[in-house]
Amino acid sequence: MQKLFVFVTVALLAPLALGVTPRFAGPELINDNGTPIDVGYYGAPTMYDWNQDGAKDLVLGQFDQGKIRLYLNQGPDTAPAFNGYSFFQSGGGDIVLPSG
């Protein structure tokens, strides 16, 4: 953990030492059929080629309901396109993880 802290600190302060002002862009929203994806707070997104079609899909946990959403990517990785989601299931029902 200490190595990570040192790395992040150096990465953030190096531009200042070189006289370069870092510029940060705001967050970029990911859309599902034109609507921004919102699972509430503490979303935990990851990209993974779930269906092994060569395009990375979006796997996204949601804190308040304890479910895991799967958005299958219908576009290329350079311009992902999502159209709805399904919940991870087991035994015919949604998998629900404890939250809080």
C-alpha cells in the first residue's frame, strides 16, 4: 500500500516540478441505449469479454440492491454500445450479495 501511495504522489507532483500544470477532464458517462447508466452510489464497473465475442462487455455491481448487472457490448471496444442489461443469476434467480 505504501508503494502505491508513493507512486501516486510522484505521478501527481512530477508535472508540478517540471513546471507543467496538470489538466484533468471530468468523468465520462457511459450510456445504455442513449441513457446514462446509473446504479446509485458505489458502482463497481469492470470491462470483460463475457460472451467471448471479441468486444469487452460491462460488468457493474450495485451497492443498494446487491445485484450484478451485465451489459453486453454490441459495438467495438473503441465505441462500445449497450442496449439493456441482465442480472447475474444462479439457480433461476438473481444473485444478491450482502451490502452495507
